[in-house]
Amino acid sequence: MLIGLRQGKISKWFSAWGQEAISVGATLALTPEEYICTMHRNLGVFTAREMPLVRLFAQWQGKVEGFTNGRDRSFHFGTHEYNIVGMISHLGAQMGVADGIALGQKLRASNRATLVFTGDGGTSEGDFHEALNLAAVWDLPLIIIVENNCWGLSTPSSEQFRCESFADKGIGYGIEACSINGNNVIEVFDTVTHYAEEIRRNPRPILIECRTFRMRGHEEASGTKYYPDGLQEEWEGYDPVVNFENYLIEQFVYSQEEVNSIRSEIGETIDQVWDEANRLPAVIPNKTKELSDIRKTVQIPVSVPSSKHVDEMRFIDAIHNALEQALERHENLIYMGQDIAEYGGVFKATADFVFSYGKDRIRNTPITEAAVLGSALGLSITGFKAMVEMQFSDFVTEGFNQIVNNIAKSHYRWGQHADVVIRMPTGGGVAAGPFHSQSIESWFTHVPGLTVIYPAFPMDAKGLLLAAFENPNPVLFFEHKFLYRTVRQQVPTNYFTQPIGKANLVRTGNEATIITFGWGVHKAIEVAELNRVSVDIIDLRTLAPLDTEAIYNSVKKTGKALILHEHTLTGGFGAELSALIAEHCFEYLDAPVVRVGSLDTPVPFDAELEKQFLPWDRFFFKLMELIDY
């Protein structure tokens, strides 16, 4: 591998030299059906699972015959064929995913363990602590192996943490933990075998610290000049491969000649397979394939709403009704969130569900947004659907990485869809201040792989939420808190879906086009009716994918466009809409495109300050100016 790197045949290489015993011993202690979540230096997991070397080499060379079609590098891949889920570059993110896989195994009563690797450096990240706590609270059958090689790239342990042993961390979370010699493959194998057998019968998490050392740099380009003189030479005496060879010779399992022969045979095999991988063709870029692989392709069934059986529902009632019907329809659907079980959630969207569907499916979570969102992806890997309720959409920042780097990119990277719906109570107007009132939808609309839905009416809320659960790809479902109990509508009581990605023309006219969503739809209707202006009002309903056809057709008809949203003006979703209209409808415009958004400040608490912050009063004047232009 080092030769290949120097010859430019590999772009990046993370050497396992000095840590081989951990990966090999742990993998051989599990059954092939049990999932392993890997990190940088876990090459031994792949070889111990007897993965064809040609596919590994193709992965490292970025070729189609690898596991990511050239889209990700080295060990950043997953494969159901070998029950391995690789890392992303954010070190702690795989911990929450492992929680979800272990939860899926526990819910199916499969009597299987799950194992996740992390490094000593990664244990400082919040994801590690959140995932450990969640695993403990839910008694997940999970083995957490901390590879303590004493260095985080160039930073020694003394500058990273103060604990003497990572086994001590288990105490704080109420889980069993131990510390072992990670350079002894037999000790690793025996320890993991023991705990795996135990947690298959009695599910619970176990933390194992494996003491070891990294002989090469974090990755080869970083070198090892920061190591004190003599340190590498000292650890050479603990080399796990050499010591195991010597042990086998001492125990008369092999002779020195047989060991030499095995080494020679392995070397010849590697050379042959490397040449085979080199002959594989390079990736041929295909834009259509790249775009289509962002998400799993699926035809979402359309269920027609009944015109006979309707009830008047508030917005929150429609959400509650949809959530209940989704539980009935999808037996593999799991709900997770803070206080969503007996309490029913802070907005009561899940009220009483736990009494009908039990705590396995309606799961209260600790305050661990990152771990729970990672678990949602892990559940998808084991064939479940997941809904995560953010208590307030503002709190999703704690799990931002899991959404934009793990959940959104999973299908593109290695073909694993994320069957996850994230419900986001959002918006202002309720005097809740800077951290419970933000409009954050535009943060996610430009992330490939995410679907962003934002309904304005109870009927759309129900139909689109049910469609979101039919969609096996990740959906962020924004629900405006002010609308929960202020908007009512006759809503069909049967199961039905609304089309994702289709806007709704809620009012027609010829003086201008108003493009909006959420609370903005109601404000636009109110202003149009009070002032008797003739306008098209487009309720986008879905922000990603966007119904550009509906926008362009209306703007070309009226010649004037106003974009209204509650997000702060700068960088809000209106900027994208304005650019699209300017690019595709310029010749039809009779006036500049107008954007109306909230002030570029945090959301204030005081009711009068919030009224000034919100765009609704400014919207009226901007609309009149546009019509008179």
C-alpha cells in the first residue's frame, strides 16, 4: 500500500500497522451476520470477512468495481454483503448509526450483537457521549471498541483527555467496561467472544478499551516526526503480527519455514490482485447516473382522498391523524423523540400512541439529537422506517452533521437509502424568542439527497406526511407552530397521499405572482382578499424538489413576481427563487423580482419586536409597490 501511494496509485492511505490484532480478533469473534461499523485502521475487518481483495483495491483506486462507484475513498463505504458500515470523516458519527443497527436487531429479537470501532481522539466528540448514553438507556446489544493508540494525528493523549483508561468512561453511563491488550489477537478474540455471547442473550452495551499504538502517521502524508525518539522502536517489540507468528511457532502450530511460506504466498496474491485492479477501467463520468443516484428511485403510491368521509381538523389534528395512520400501515415504523411517549410530545402530535403501539415503537429519547438521528439511519440499514421528532426545529443544529453528511449522502455513497422522516416544528409568531422561533428550512434545501416539505393547510399536512412515510428517502417535514391550532380545514379521514414536489395554485389573478409557503400562504391570501388585488398565489408545499414549472408558468402570465418567506431575508429560500425567475423568465418580467423576508436579526422575544421582525407588514407595502410598478 505504501508503494502504491508513492506511485500515485492510491490517493490516501490509513495504515493499520501496529493495530491489526484489534480488527482481526474482534471480527472473527462475531458471526458473519453481525454488523460492524469501522474506522480508519480497520482493514482487518474487511480481510477477516473474506472480502475479495480486488474489490478493496478497486475501492482505494476509486473504480466502479469498488463499493462507492468512485464517489468515496479508502474505508468510507458500507456493504450489506459483508455486513459492514464504514465511517464518514466526522469521527463520532458512526456511533449513533451503530446504536440504530443494534436497536433494529433488538426489536427483531435476532440475538445478534453489533460492534462499533472508535479511536481515542473520537471519544472527545459529542457523538460518542450521546451514543453511549443512548445505548445504555435502551440496553442495546452493542460492543464499543475504543482503539487507544495514544495519539490523535499529532496530538498526544495528555493534551486530549485526563482519564487513565477509557474503561472509566463506562462508569458514568452505567455500562460494563474493560481494558485489554489490543496487540494480543487472542486476548481481543476471547474478550469480544465472551461479551458477544453475553449480549446476544442479555442485550446491553459493553465498552472495551484496546491499548495499542499506531506505527505510521494518522494518514501516510502526515508522517511521524512528532513522535518522541525511541517510541516507535519501543512499540516494535509489541508488534501484533510478529508476536502472533512467534507464538504459533513456539506452540508448534507452524514452523518458521511455514510462516515464511504463508507470508510469501500472501505477498504473491496481493501483487497479482493489485495488477488485476490496476487493469480495471477508470470511472467514466455520467451526469445522469450521478444525479439519479442521489436518492433511491421509487414510485410513491398515490392514494385518493375521500370526498364522503371528512372531519374538520386543525393543523395539529391532521398531523396526529397522519402519524396514526402511518403506524397502522407500516409495521416497521419506529417513532423517536423527546417526551413523545406518555407525554405525547410538547405539541401533543403523538398523544396516546404509546398506549396503542407500545414503547418499542413510540420511543422517548434522551436529549441526544445527533445519536437519535444517527440511530434513524441505523434503523434503515436493518430494514426499519424511522420518524424523529425535533421538539423544536431549532434544536436540529445538535444533529446537523448526521443529516447533511450521513443521512443525506448515504444512498449516493454506497446505495443505502435513509428511510427517515424528521418532523420540524418551526417558525415564529408565538413570542418564543431566539431559540424556539427560527425558520431554518433554507439550511437544508441545497443539500443533495434531502426532500424538504413545508405544508400550509391541514389537508396537505396529512397527505404530504403520509407520502413522506411512503418515500424511502430522507424527508425534513416542517410544521409551522402558529398554524397548529389556528388553521382548520375539512380533511378526509381515510388514508391518502399528496404528490411530493407539486405546488398548489391557491388563488388566481393577473396583476402579480406571489410565491410563498407555510404561514406566508395565509398572510398572502389575507392581504389579497382585504385589498381586492388580482394575484396568483402559489403555495410551494415542497421546497426540494421544487415545482419550477408552476412558478415559471405563473410569472410568465403575470409578468411580476414577489417572493414571501419568514426566514431572514439574506440567504433565505427567496434568493434561490429570485435567481431562478431571473434566469428563466427574464424576458417576461415587467418589474424587478421582489423578495420579502424577516429582518436580518435573531428572532426577538417581545411581541412588538417580533412583529417588527416578521415580514407580514412589509409584505403589504412591497406588494402594492410591485403592482403599481
